[in-house]
Amino acid sequence: MKKAAIRQIAPALIATLFLLSGCSTPPPLRHSADMQQHSWSGRLGLQVRDPLGPEQSFSAAFHLQGNPEQGRLDIFSPLGSQIAQLQWHPGGALLIQGDRYTPSQSLQELLRQSLGTALPVQALFSWLRGQPADAEGWQVDLTRHAEGRITAQRTSPPPPATLRIILQSPE
């Protein structure tokens, strides 16, 4: 995958999650009470320090709702236009970029295909709630969670990466 394409979808795929395998149109996302309770917005940034190439940095605004099993992640450019949308549910995930649909059997697999590495999806949702959770190869700093700031660093497997999240306060 070209670096430009990775830069477009990497922020969407961090957090930072989604729907459907196959080529059909995705079913509508069910908005359960659990999903309504678990909703976050803000900015995220990812730095990947590849010793074999240049450092890559990504940043974007996001809106995330759901949980590790079912949810939706919308990624926006600094000017507010939507870059990508991830949807997931048990049994499938889907990345939508304009008219392009990339289905996968799972969110983890979609993240692995798109980024070339796995991300700690289960732990990420705990971190967003301010709860510590172990993720192999990752260390999280939640000391500023009350201020809406989360920092997580991946030390293994290579390449090292730093994920920063700034949560927007609900109005």
C-alpha cells in the first residue's frame, strides 16, 4: 500500500473499528443504548518511527461511538471534511473512503491490512473510559485523562509508535 494511502486512512484506523464482510451494501448500524453511552469526539495523532524509513505522522479529528464489538468511527480532515468511516460488528468490518469500500472479516484484520500492524482495540476503549488495560507491547499514560488527554506508546513489535488522543468535552 502506498504511503499516501496509509496517511489518509491511518488516523481512521487508530483509535482508534467496523462492519461487514463481503461486497454487499452494509446494513444500518444499530444504535443501542450502550452505543449512545459510549461516544467520544476529539483529535488523534499517530507517529510511527520506522528505523528503515522516514517517520510518519498522522492527525485528524474523530467521532467514535460504540464498543469493541460494534461501532462506528468517523475521521475528519483539519478543515472538517470527512476522510473515512469505519464500521464494525461481530463478523465483519468495513472501511469507507468516498466511493471505495474495503470489507474485512474483522476490525482487527482490517486494521492489520490497512496499517500493516495490529492496534489494541479492546484496550483503547478502556483507555477512552479512563480505565487502565493491558495491551501487549503498549504502555498507556492515563494521568491526564481527567483533562481529556491520553498517550499510548508501542514498543513492540516494531516499529515504535506513539498515539495521542485529545478528547473534546461534551457541550
